[in-house]
Amino acid sequence: MTKKSVFLTLYLLMLPLMIMAVISDIKFRRLDTRDGLTNSQVNSILRDAHGNVWLGTQFGLCRYDGYRFKTFYSYERDTTTLRSHRVDEIQEDYFGNLWIDHGMNFSLYDPVTESVNRSPTTWLGKHGIRGGAESLHIDSKKNFWIKTYDDG
């Protein structure tokens, strides 16, 4: 046997042990309503640019920072809160804002002020897009793909 084949054989014999060592360090933790999650039905999960995990549920938007949950709800009389408790999808744009799909409407969450704009048509208008968003997709390069009610 050559040195190469001996090395390759030893490497292949040691590979499972190295993999087992790495896998044993993986830990999973289950998070549920006892930890502060608002509802056990999670419709959407997003990890933002700051490492927070956002969970859209049937009863609010939850931010998990690795230690605890902070929940954002809808309050009818407070226009800086979510439009609806139900969150179907969460997407992050180039500016760090979260676009929250409530089924028929969108809310725009500003992480700096921790407030919500229930009418993102104003924000869209500033960027040359007329009308309300019917559907929205933000791709991996943070490009917007928007279908509006007015212009398509």
C-alpha cells in the first residue's frame, strides 16, 4: 500500500467519528405557548438581518431574540399596531423593514421605532408604486416584486 492509500483508509475510518463529534453538539429546543409564543399555529418564520427570529401566528407577530419573546398585536384604536392579529407571511426588505401579510392587507413594521404602518401605500408611493399591494415578494437580493390592485 502506498502512503496515499493508507492515509485515505484512515481518513475514511475516522470520518464517522468526526461527524458524530459535530452532531453531538447540536441542541434543539422546543418553544411553545408556555415560553411566550402567542399561538401554537405558526404560519411564517423569518430570521432577520440582526439574528432575531420572527414568527407569524394566528394571534400576533412574535420576535424571539434567543432568550425571550416579544409580541406585537393588533389594537383597533392604535394605528401604530398590526392591522390584524393573523400573520400569514413575513418578509424583510433592504431597509430592514418587515412586510407583514395579513391575507388581504399588508402592514409595514419599522424595527427602529418598533411601530407599524397599517397603510404601506404611502411608503410604496414614495418609491413610485401606485396603489395598494395585493401580493408582494422580496427576493434574495432584496428586489421588490409587487402586484398592486391599481396597476398590476
